[in-house]
Amino acid sequence: MESRSDELYHVLCEKGYPDDFCKEIAYRQMNTDYTATRMLGYLYRVSNPRPEDVVDEMLAILIDREAIIKKKELEHAQATINHVYREGL
């Protein structure tokens, strides 16, 4: 079964981007299902983005992912603090 990163790699190659560019995005930067799926959505919506536009979208997706991770970490920390306040140490 093909991974989302593999699918992303093939879509990028089909759009005519250089192989090194495709590998960097698909396997080094967008290497989770979440990020690869988001990038695939972009590539299916936009017919022929310039390489610069693909990189801009990649950076936006990675920044968004980092914000989600930070939010989850903060929510967990707050839940732990609330538990300590309720139950004590």
C-alpha cells in the first residue's frame, strides 16, 4: 500500500518538478500523513503552482502543524495543573 508521502512524491513528479525537489518535500518535509494530505489537497486544488508557491504552502502547513502541536501541549499542561489543583499532589 502506498503511503501519503509516496502519493505526494508521485503527484509532484507528475507535475514536472525536479526529482530532488519532489523527494525533499515528500520524504523530508511533508513526511507525516497530516502534512502530506494537506499538501496533496493544495496540489489537487491548484493546477500548476510555481515551485516557490509549493514551498510557501509547505512552510504554511508546517507552521500550522507546529501551532497545533503547541496547542495540544499547552492543553495537556493546563489539564495537569487543573488536576493538581483539584486532587493535590
